[in-house]
Amino acid sequence: QVQLVESGGGLAQPGGSLRLSCVASGDIDNINAMGWYRQVPGKRRELVAAITFLNNTHYGTPVSGRFIISRGDAKSTVFLQMNKLEFGDTGVYYCNAEVQYGLVLTDYWGQGTQVTVST
């Protein structure tokens, strides 16, 4: 199993920046990729950004060009640098890890951290 702990959410003004962190523990050698998703009430959880163990990155269209996902020196840490924040970036941000056991892929989730963009 993998445990994920997020930090760094909070309140920011439009045009501002926030940085989220996620630390994984447990079966970290089985992690294929880590990423960030966000959700607002009444809507489906959507991909924000993801990064593979080969450091290939993928971004959701709404954040492309504004957010940057990166990994720390330890394979078990991932960051999300959020720049030029917009009102639409408000939501609960969840850290995700795709973990492989043999041929089986399993998703693990953090508890979520609130990001609010407001004046």
C-alpha cells in the first residue's frame, strides 16, 4: 500500500501563486506515476497534472502553461507549482499515485487540500 500526504493549499488572489507538496510512503518502489487532481462540488474529479517515474509530464488543458509539476530528489515526493491562479482553480486538490503490483494497477489518493482563489 501507499500513503499520500498533501500540504500547501490555502488562499490566494487571482494572478497569485501557490505550491502544493505530496509525500508518499509505503510501497514507493511500485509507483509508476504521481499526479494531482482537483474537484469542486457537483463536478467530476479532473486531472490537473501528472508525472511518470521517467519524468514525463502531462497537464490538463485548463492549467497548461500556468502550472508546473515536478518531483523531488526522492522519488516519493511531487510538487505542483501553481502560477497565474484564476477563480476557476478553486477546489480540493488530491494527490494521486498509480501503483503497480505485477500486472495490476491501483490508484491511491491523499486526503485532499483546499485551494481557494478569491479577492
